[in-house]
Amino acid sequence: MVAARAGDGQAYEQLLRELDLWLRAYYARRLPYPAAEDARQEALLAIHAKRHTYSPSKPFGAWLAAIARYKWIDRLREASRNAELSLEEEIAIEGHEGAAISAAALDQLLGQLKPAQERVIRLVKLNGLSIAHASGATGQSAALVKINIHRGLKKLAALIS
């Protein structure tokens, strides 16, 4: 990344190839195929757009994992918003085992957090509520909601690494 930011085109191409492979594996374990592909592409775009934020004095893996994790959470949040199905539509049974496994895995991971952390992550990151609304719903201050989200996501990252 340091060489790529310094203008080395070959280093940047090599970095993107390696990141592409890593992101494919990362999302394949966490999301169903179409969502995994979307998340991978979004992560690559975010890495490109935010490469100026990488500090060479910090570990590159942690910077990369944070971007990948946030794109994963964005995909989960989007899936929860689009999960509505009218009663007239047929419910497909086959081909959704990956999504069901991912949802179950997410529930299991969130269950390992402190209840206050789990609740605000579900409200803000999965259901899309604002910090202020989550604060009102939980009785936590806005600052505490932010702290619980940060600490909860940090623990989730440690659990899945």
C-alpha cells in the first residue's frame, strides 16, 4: 500500500489482485454469493477511495479488516431491510441455506456480546436507526450508544478473525 500510494502502478495492481482474493474468501464465509460479490466490489471501491487514510505506521491488516467488516455490516443491514415478503409471493425453499446459515451465525455472534452492545448494534447497524433513536429506545446516552457499538464491533471482529 505504501508503494502504491507513492505512485507505483505495478505495486497497486498487485495489491488489488491480492486484496481481491482475500476479500472473496472473507465474504464467501459470511454472505450468500450475490451479496458476497457486491460486498467485495464495494470494499475494493472503498479501499481505492480511502487509500489516503491508511497510515503506514499502523498495521495494514487492521485497516483492511475494518473496511471489510463495515461493508459486511452494510450488506447485512441491507438484507434485513429487504427481507420483507408479501404473503402472495411464493417462498423459495431451496438455495437459501447460505443466507440462513449467515443469519444464524450473525445471531450466534451477536449473542456473545454484552446485551447493551448487542441491542444497539442491532438497532443502529442492522435496523438502520440513528444514534439518537437508539439512545431513546435503550435509555443509553448517545455517547454510550456509540461506545457500545464500537466495543461490540471490536469484539465481533476479534471473534471472526
